[in-house]
Amino acid sequence: MQTLTALDNVDFTQILRGHGQVLTKDQLTFFKGYLTDLIAAVKKAAAGGGSLEGMKKTLPDPLALRSECAHC
């Protein structure tokens, strides 16, 4: 997260990944938001006594619906 936050201060328009399509800086911001949501959901589930196996089964669907990116 620190690296993604630091990238906010770098002037660029495109991200060339090792695979997949070329992304824009907006998509990086979107990804950072997704990771923030994921970390919060995992912490909440863990605090409630959730197991890793349970989290694997229950977290992906709500996060995917919330984080659907129209331009990704």
C-alpha cells in the first residue's frame, strides 16, 4: 500500500504490466481502493473469529461486486 500511495506522486499516464493490457493511472487508484477494501474485510472477518478457509469462500463475491471497474 505504501508503494501504491507513493505512485500517486509520480507523473505518469500508463502502466505497462508484465502481462495483460496497458492500464491508466486511474486504474491504479481503483486497484488501491480494492486492496484497501480487501484488507478491511479480512481484518473484520479475522476479528470476528473467521478462518482463512471461510474468508476465501465469503470475501471474494462481495468485494468483486463492490469493486467492478468499468474501465479496467
